Amino acid sequence: MSKYLLNKFLFTVDRDPDLVERYREDPRGMVEWWEAEHANRLLSCHGGEASTWLRFEDAEREALAGHDYPKLFELGAHPFLTLTLFIAMFERDHEPLGFQTEYARRLAHMSMPYPDIAT
Amino acid sequence: MAELVAVIASTHHPFYYRASTATGEDRPPFADEWVRKVEAFRETLTKARPDVLVMVGSDHFHQLWLDNMPQFLVGKAPFYDANWYNEEREFGLPRMLFTGQEDLSAYILREGLDAGFDLAFSNELRIDHSITCPIITLRPQNDLPIVPIYTNIFAPPLPRPKRFVQLGRTIRELVESWPADKRVAVIGTGHLSLELGGPRQFGPHGPDPEFDRKAVEWISSGDIEGCLSEVTLDSLHLPGNATHGFMDFMLMMGVAGEGAKADHVDTYDLFHTMEAYFTWYPNGGVA
């Protein structure tokens, strides 16, 4: 489990307008690039001080590459991060609030207690 | 000594700015009533004639992140830029700039540490909508210096509810012992029941109207003990997966005091979440 790394992906992409568009247009290529180049980057440090041990598990990489936000929820990614990024990518394709309600509908099979989001 | 002239607890609905400024076909049907309620709420702060605002909120993974996560953090800076790209993108919030009341920040940090709270601090803090929303609703002219205080209601492990109440009590003590001839208002924002990124999000009401009813009763009557007897970190998952933001309301109940009845109470049942507005005048009225 690398919930922290899932969240790090969502966090770093959501705050960068160019990465948001790259993730929308080419999710698999972008996730592979990000994992290779940025997963180990210690934020606010130069590349020479990167971490050495962070990588996605296969299910996590597939969920990100497939834009599979219900799966990200099941994996314990932070729901606020997932929601915010996916709104940024896909709200534009729907009526007002249409994407948000579809998002809820696609998670309707989830019941309490929800997956643990502690990292 | 400084005087605590108002204690204000509010939700921080990020869509208020867009709804209240929209015109014509873009203006949602609930906007006019929402504006009316917010303007009445604003008047409760205006009447208190504050010089300084202590602003309690919670960073939504903007500057505070999982590689270095504080539980309680006090901003200590001469200025604070505000609102983030993803808040402009999603909510249409404007860029803002605040002046800091740096001497009060220093006082709260020093005295807060000595009072048993290991407060983190930031000398360069870009604040987010948990603090800018109440400025937009309560003080849109943005003419007063602030002390921002952030709490972690977002990234577990979280402090327990009782700790929020205790910090609220301590903030009050520190404001009232601050050796300055200033009128201070403490404003904090949180949530009632709320779901974000889960199956109960963006419904026609908040996800748990019964929780909301009880929460409004606890807050408006100052029933800290009753609230603490029912609210735990575990129980807050039930009304909605983002309901831990209610602990910022509990912090504000700590500022207001046990048994303190709010002087102004208003709510507005919107889609997605219930708005709730509370004002206390600690000295029995507006001088």
C-alpha cells in the first residue's frame, strides 16, 4: 500500500494547470512519466536529494492510469484530493453539478465504514 | 489588555462568492436569500467594531502537506497572500492579500507554547478559502489585520475533539491577556455534516440533516459537554466523510465558553451542505 504516493500524485498534479491537462489527455503516459521522474522527488528540495524508495503498487498505477476514481476511493486515496482533481478534468464535459452527481452515483456501492485514508 | 469583542463561527461555503456576484441567468435561485442572510451575519461583526481578526480555519492540502503536517499552526507574517490556483479554477475565488497582526501572532505562539500547545508556525503562509471565505462574507473590504490559525481536520491522525475545545479556550485566554489596547474578534470556520468525494456528496441537502440539527443546537446553546459526550473521531465519519471539519466549530465553542448562548444564529439549507452562522458577544452586548 502506498496511499501516501497516490495522494502525492493527486496533490502535485492538481496544483499544476499543465499537469492537469496532461493527465486528462494521456493518463497512462503521464502516470508512467510522473512515477519515473517525480514520485521520489522530495517537495521543495532539488533532485539530488530525492527519496529512493517510493513506487506505486500495480493496482494503484492501474487505477490512476484508468482515471478510475471509484477504485482510488477503495484504495484509500484521500477523497478530497481525488474529487478536486477529477472535477478539474471532467466537470467541463457535463451540465453544472452533473459530474459531481455522477461521481456520487459511481461510488454508490460503497458503504460505511469507508476505506481508511490514514497514511 | 485587549478586549474580545466578538466570537464568530461559520461554515465556509466556497460557492458563496460566485453565487453572490452572479447576475442574470447565471444567478442561482438561492442566491438572493443567501446574500440576505450573509449581510445580516456581517452586521454582527461590524457592530463589534474590531481592530484585529483572529481567523481559525484549515488548509485543504494547499500549503500543508503529508511530508510535514502540523496539527495546529499559527501564521506569523506581515502579509498573507491568499487563494490558490485550484480555488480560482473550481470556485472562481479571487486572489487576495491580507495584512498580518504579527505581534499578536508572536504572543499567541509564545504563550500558547507555555500553555501546553506545541504550536507550529509559518513565516510565509498562503491562506486558502477556509479563511478567505469568512472575510468575503463578513468583512469584504478586507481592511483589518489578521492572525491565521490552522487546524488539522483533514489528514489523520487528527487531534481529538476535546483538544479543539481546549485550544479554543486557550485562544480566548491569550486574546484577553494580550497587552494591547485592541478590540479583537475571533472568527472560525468549519462544517456541519459534509461528504466530499464519496457517495453521499452533492445531494439536495447535507448528508445528515439530523446531525446538523443537533450540531446547531449544541453550538447555539454552548453545550460543550453534551457535544463532547457524543462526538468522537470515529463518530464523525458517520454524518459524512468530511465532517471532521465540525471540530473547528467545537474549537469556536471553546472560545465562546461553556453554556454561552449565541447572540445570532442562522442557518440555510442548501444543496450539498447546510450553512450555519453564529455570533457571540462575550461581554453581554456590543459596547
